[in-house]
Amino acid sequence: MEQAIKFVELSNSFVSELLKPFKTVERVEGRRFDRFRCDGQVRFFVDRNSWEIYGAKSHFQFNPRRWYGTLDSVTQYIWSSNPTPTPGTQADRIFNEREAEIVKKYKPRGRPRKNPAPAPKAKKSEKDNG
């Protein structure tokens, strides 16, 4: 019961932080995630079990790539249309480490080309000409 009360208190503080950059904020409860509608658009999902905050792909789908910490670290972020951690905080360090890990593992998307472009021919040097 204490966890549920703490979750509601932290989500209410999250709503108050979101009211700074947005005009209206509404919390829509769900089975796994609570959705936060900012100015009529779902922008954030909060996992009810782990309290992690994610960005939204659509009104019904969360984006695991857009991770904004937990409800405990709400005050360490600048909440706007593109949330960023406040520089020098622990959330900033964790966010940058996560982004570096993603960049390190990044691979180009999509199918490889069937007919790859031919490799450019090497230019002949002066020694080869003469």
C-alpha cells in the first residue's frame, strides 16, 4: 500500500513539473503504463512497476529508446517538447552513458542494396603514367 501511495505522490509531482512547459496535463491510468497527455497529446508513459518514464511513439505505444529516468529523478530533467537532463546531475551522467552505449551498438537500418554501387576507380599516379 505504501508503494501505491508513493507512486501517486511522485506521479502528481511529475504532473506539476509538466505543467511548467505545457498548458494542460492529464494522467490516464492503464494496466501496465500510465499515459501523460500534455496539451491533448500523449507524450510520456510511466511504467507502473518500475516507475520508469518513456517517451511515446503514439497514443498507445511507448518508445523504449526514449527513456527519461524514473519518477524519483523528475526534478533532474528539463521537461519540454524535447526533455533533457539538467547538466551536472546524476541523471545527466546516466543519460549520456546510455546514449553512448546505443551509439556504440548502432548498425545501419534497412536491407542492404541488391546492386551495390561500384567502387570508385583509383586515380593513376604520375609514376604509373610515365
